[in-house]
Amino acid sequence: MIMEKRKAGFVAIIGRPNVGKSTLLNNIIGEKISIVTEKPQTTRNRIRGIKTIDNAQIVFVDTPGIHRALKGLNLFMLEEALEAVDECDLLLHMVEVYPKIEEGGNVWHGITEGTYYITELLKKRGFSPEGKKAFLLINKIDRVKKHLLLPVIEKFNSENVYCEIIPVSALNRDGIDLLLNKIVEYLPESPPFYDEGVTTDQQLNFRLAEIVREKIYELLEDEVPYSTAVLIEEISERENGMLYMKGDIYIERDSQKGILIGKGGRMLKTIGTRARQEMELLLNRKIYLDLTVKVRKKWTEKEEDLKRLGYSRK
């Protein structure tokens, strides 16, 4: 009897901010691994989601959106993405198609701004059909007529960077089965890295903190969400069986603290209620969530604060 060879590998998902990377990861894994909001730069850390199918295990690595950054939190996010690029077995570069593509028009009008910068970056890092392997995923194809994708595909084909170009809809799962089959083709032979049934390697405290941060992004506008960090400092079980969780929300300025707490504490209460409800679904436990807002001035720029809040590579 011939045993089918087992495959496993790390597959990084990169792209400009807000093109659908986290949505793709969640829909492939079948559960919420990465938080998702309509705001760009929601993802700050590399997030692993694990998909085991037949004789293959795919370890997807969701990454912060690639953008030009020089310092602080933004530089950390860029470095997170670039390290995933350099360490992966296979790369998925996701681009977003806009419905304003018109026949005879400039095909780049229909692609996320800054996408070509990433293509050039991949060239410099040795990605090509003959070298390091990358797929181009053209996302949100449900928003455009199929024949209008052809000039976009031809343009990217001419760059000689991608070994596969696959149109998908991360939200509607169009093209996802084809994508998974193609990924398995390119994976190296290897035993699995994780036990079957494991879907992420995130620590519980981090996952719960991300839920709180997601609710802040959903409920608040302007610079406040981008100036916010969350730490779950304590998880303990009470005598009545309820889980007690102590969370600290860090903000950069006193004026932002007032906005986050809200009049009469109503905004903080809403954030806490929405976060607690999702945590209870995740853990199937009753939870008491105790949130406190603290000010750390300019924490997004200070290495000591970034390290304490989980955003440092040093």
C-alpha cells in the first residue's frame, strides 16, 4: 500500500490595508481568527490560522497592511508583514478590485492604490515563477464584470512575479476551493506542525484583548482607535463559576480618554458589553469583564511602551 505524502507549510497573506486579508483567513478557517472592521490597519500583529485538510496542513499568516512607515507602531506593523514575507513557504498577495474599472480605461484605476509598490517589493525579494513562490489574489470579484478582470490579470502576468493569479471573493467564498487546491500543490512535503483540530496558536489573553480592540474600532472614529491598545491583565474564576477578566485600555491623550469613556461612562459600557458577549460565545462561559482606561502619552512612539503593549520586536 502506497502512503500519500503529507504536506505542510506557512502561507503568508499580504496586501495593502483593508483589502480583505483577515476576511479571507476567517472564511477559510471557518471561525473568527482575526478581528475585522471597516477601518484600515485593524490588524497589527501576525495572526496564524491553521487549516488541516486530508494530508495537508496550511498555516496561514495574516499580516498588517503594507504601507510606508518610519517609526513606532507603524514601523512595527510593517516589519511584521515583511518578516512573514521572508519566512513563508508560499505568499498570497491580495489586491482589491474596484467597480469603477471601465473598458478601454487605465486598468490600474481598478486596483488598490499602492499595489504596484508591493509587486516591486516582491521582485526585489526574489519572487517569480522560477524563484520564491507567490500567488496574486484579485479580491472582491463580485463587484465587477468578469471580462473587465482580463486586463488586470494580463498586467500582473507581465510582471513575472506570480506563479498563479486567482480571482476570489473572500466574503462570498468564490474561488476559495480552487485556491486551497492550488496552495496544497505548492506546499513542501512535511509532517503537520499542529495537532488536528487546532485552528490558531494565539494566546487566550491576546485573543480576548483583540476582541475589545475590535469593538473600539467599530464604535469610535477619527484617531481614537489607532491610539488604543488593550491588555488583558487577569483571568480568574470566581466561586460562582463566572470568569473574571481585568482589561486595561491604553490611550495616548487625556482628551481621547474622555471620548472613549463617553458621557456618564456609556461608551465604555457599550464597548464592554459587546466585547463580553463575544467572549462568552468564544469560551461558552459567563464572564465579568472589568475595563479600565489609562493614558500613556505618545505610547505609539515609545519603544518601552510598545514592548509592554506587545508591539515590539526587540
